[in-house]
Amino acid sequence: MILVTGGTGLVGAHLLLYLIESENIGANKIRAIYRKLESIEKTKALFQLYSKSALFNAIEWVQADIIDIPSLEDAFIGIDYVYHSAALISFDPKDEETLRKTNIEGTANIVNFCLAKGVKKLCYISSTAALGDLAAHETSTTEETEWNPEKPHSDYAISKYGAEIEIWRGRQEGLDVVVVNPGVIIGPGFQDQGSGLLFQKVANGLPFYTLGIAAFVAVSDVVRITIQLMKSEIKNERFILIAQNIPFRDILNSISDALKVKRPTRHLKPSVMQIAWRVDWIISSILGRKRQLTRATATASYSKHIYSNEKIKRTLNTEFVDVHQYIEEISKL
């Protein structure tokens, strides 16, 4: 039996859909955990979006939380393979403690259960945020780039890096693992998180753009490759999953064109972004609301990180879909 954590999120929900389509359900049932009953509706809506509603009933749902050990007991009964995609994504400094508890402690719990229950293989959906820091002579980040603790990292990046340490600890204790590090994941549905928020902002008339560069990948590629790695003999390795390194302006233009709205026309310089996140901090402190722009997101908006996908392309002889084309396709769903 296969267990998917984070099945009510973008990646986890797509994993469930792809697994059900690719597995013999009679032999390998699919189980997913949820914290709140209403969150399952997001996954159900995604199945409906793809016109695959009939497949949704193949999922066995178990209420559990990765930071609540007793609740995981039932979730791990009879489990052979685990896809661990549950995580908290936040760049608000106020969420530091919650990030560490969810992403690090929660992953440690999953690893411990995998070891205790004799799970055959664990796949961890990490992030490019957990990868190392380029040295002066390096031009692109690879799986071998070393993490430099003396360089600044967001609380989110630190939590994902800490989670990976737990995964590698599991490997040392005898657990077969594989880690994937996706870039910015583009996918349909889930308008309240990730790329869904970006689509919403553009649809509402986002006037600004920055000239930073980030690594993007379609969610369909993330889950397809992840499942392929889990089914293979490959173990105890990590793989960067990115399709292209793309300027933010180009991504915003593609989304604007796909949604048939006006492209952003006003360039926000780094100096303006540095002022903006400070103003947002003051306003959020006064009003007591969630941060809209943090130092980490402001810095990322004009940073130019380049990542290499050569290892996964070479290992699986695979290619990635063009992100701009994928944006056009999912906008029609």
C-alpha cells in the first residue's frame, strides 16, 4: 500500500491522481492523510477539474497530522511506500517556530514510522530552497552544491534543509530514500497557495514586475518523475526537478497572455523592493495582519539563481515540458 502525505496540497493531490491512474489499485491501494475534513474538498475539486471524479473514490483517507505521533499509527498500517509531500510554506518570520516543527519535526516523525514499520522506500518532496550556496567559481546550483551555514537563508529554506537531514538520517539507519528538489511549481487548482496565488494576482491586474530569475517546473513533471524514481531501483540520491530558469517578467507575461489580461508594465527595482518589505513590516505590525511581502520574498524577486537539471535528465533520459506552453494549457482547464 502507498501512503501520500500532503494529499490536500498541489503536489500531493496531483500525486494521488497520477498514482491512481498508473497503479493497479487492486494490488496497491492508495492512502492519504488529512488534518481537516474540508481540506479534502480541494483534492476532490482537482479531480473534477481534470474530469477524473470517478478516480477520487479510490483514495483511502485517514485523519492524521505529521506532528501528531499517535494519529500516524493508523496511517502507517500496511504501508510499503511513502510519498512525503506535506510541508508548511511560509516566508513570514513569525512562522519560524511552526516551520521548524512542521517541516523538520514532522519529517522526523515520518522517517521514524518508515523505519519502525519496515517501509520499503520513502520519497521526500523537498525544494530548491534546501540546496547549497554557489561558490565564487560556480555558475549553477547542482545536487552537489554545498550548503553554507554562514550565508543568509530564509526560515523556510532552513526548515527544508533540516528536513532533508532527517531523511538522510533515515538512510543511515537502513531506510531506502529518494529526494526531489523542485523549483517553483506551476499547476492548476489551489488558488489559495503557490502558483495559484500568482495567477490570481495577475488576473486581478498586477502592474509590477521584477527582473529576478527563478527555476520553474510543471507539477505534471514533478509527479511523473517522482513516481518514476520510486518505481525504479534508484535509491539514496537527490534530484533537482526544474524545467527552465526563467525571468519573473517572462513568467508574468506568459500568465497575462494566457489569461488575456494586460501585462505588468512597471519595473520595481531592488531598492524599491527593499523599501517595500520594510513598509509592509510596519503596516503588518500595526494592523496585526499576515505579511504580504517579506525580506526573503523581496530579495528572491530580484535574485538570479540558476539551477541545473542535467542529473535527472541524464539518469532517466527524460525531458521537461515547456513552462510557458504549460501555463497556456492549464489556463484552459
